[in-house]
Amino acid sequence: MKEKIEQIKKQALAEIIEATSVEIAEELRIKYLGRKSDFTNILKSLKDLTGEERKTVGQLANTVKAEIESAFTQKEKELKEKSFDFAAEKIDVTIPAKKMKRGHLHPLTKIQNELEDIFTSMGFEVADGPEVETEFYNFDALNMPKNHPARDMQDTFWLKGLHANERVAMRTQTSAVQVRYMEKHVPPYRIIVPGRIFRNEATDSTHEHTFHQFEALVVDKNINVGNFKFIAQEFFSRFFKKDVKVRLRPSYFPFTEPSFEFDISCTMCGGKGCSGCKNAGWLEIGGAGMVNQFVFESAGYKRNEYQGFAWGFGIERLAMMKYKINDIRLFHSGDVRFTSQF
């Protein structure tokens, strides 16, 4: 029986070497290791041998079987490599790759990030507050009691409060954060408050019911209008990357006294006059003023103990100037043809 096993091994290995295809190799596997092969019959007949013969022949049979299986595995690997069509699998590295679609920041987010970077570099802290605000912080604490005519300038989305005597609204200005911050902090401090606000008004190319506002507040013992003008000019010069001048015009806001509208020199003509500034040389930006002492009192401070200035403007307004956008409604339109440009 040993001789027969050795003969099968010799014959099998010889035919495996001569196999020229995977199909022929598979036929040989069935011939030598299949259920009806001579080798399988030998393994089945081991039970008829004596104990010592069964052990010797069994070990030899298992060794030969392992050699034959190893030879089949190696041969199939060689045949598959030879039959692989490398020409069909070649890659043309000159073909342009498929463009990956990547998201990016919204233009308003870019502008807000730039604002925060500039002001934090000047020592300001970024503050925040709720978008659903109480009547006290949004109006009363800012010197706009009920029936005050200044409230008519800010058409409001009123909401139902948790209590019958509580009035809440979608905040109409980021100035509502002023008293909230004052209540928890002791001067001196410098903060900016960028955020979303809401006005119940008709929309057009320059007005929107939901937009973003920027607020800056500086409070200390000896703060004056000159401090505001210097910081404003420094900010706008950094933002537009050119020398920008600021001018003040008298105005009225209940929460500042005195109050100003402030303009910047035209960023297109440098103040010389062009169609962009209607030949005036100046561009209207926002409002500012010295914080009204009533606001300090609303926060729990003693009257005339501190002084400071507050100023703000619309972030959309700044983005429209920087990117030459002529319709504010585009920012929230959801039109990717617009946002993909930035």
C-alpha cells in the first residue's frame, strides 16, 4: 500500500506540473483527491489494517495528501496570474479624476469669523444671548418702555410667554445682550455680540425679516467718543485691507446718549466720489453712541459710575459691500448657484 501511495504522489505531481489551465488543474484535483479517487479509497481502507500498519500508512497518506494539495494551490495561483488580462486592467493616469464635492462656509459665516478674528486680536471677548428674548431685556432695560415710539422702528414677532404676565419675542437687536452681560460682569470689559435678529417687516432687496447684526460694547471709567472712532477706523481698515476713515452724524437711539450714525469713506473710490457712493465719498454703515446711564442702572450699576460706548451694524450689509451683492434675500435663498461662488 505504501508503494501505491508513493506511485499516486509521483504521478499526481507530474501531471500537476504539466497542467496548462485552471480547468485542467481542477479536473486533476478531482482525479486524485475526489471522493471516488484511488487515494480516497486507500484512506477508507485504513480501517482494515492492523494497528501498526494503520499508523504508518496513515501518516504517509496524510503527508502525501498535504503535498498534493499544496502543489494544486501553487499551480492554480500560477495559472491565474498567467491568465490575468493586464491590458484590460490598465489605468490611464492622464484621465482627469472625478471632482470631489466639498462643502464650504456660508458667506455670512465667513464674514462673522473675520469680524471675530479682528476684534479678538484687539482684546475683545465674544458674547452671546438667546434669540427668544424677554420684553425687559429687548426693550425695557434699553430705555424703551411700553408705548415708546422707538419700538415702532422695530416691528416685532411677539410670542406667547410661559406666564400670563410675561411677554417674549424674537429679539429685534443684539443690544439685548448688553444688560445680560452687565449683570454678570464687572467693568472694565470689551465685548462683541454677533448674532441673528428678527423683524416683522416686508422683504425687498435691502430688507429681510431675518438677518444678522453685530454689536460692540466697551465699558470702563474713562471711555469717550474718540475711543470709539479709533477702534472703528482700526476695524474697518483691517477688514477692507485699506485705510478707511469714519465720520459721525448726530442721531437718536434710546439706549445711547449722545447717539450717532457713522459712515466710512467709500471703499471703492477712497472718498473721492463714485457711483457706488453716489458721489458722496461716504457709505452709511450703522449706529453708535455713548451708553445711556439708564442702561447701566437697569443692570444694577450706580448712575454715572461707569461710561462706555456701543455700536453695531448689519453683517449682511458688510458682506454685500465686500462681495458686491445687490440683494440681501440671496443670503437665505438656499440657492447653491449663489453660495457656491464663495
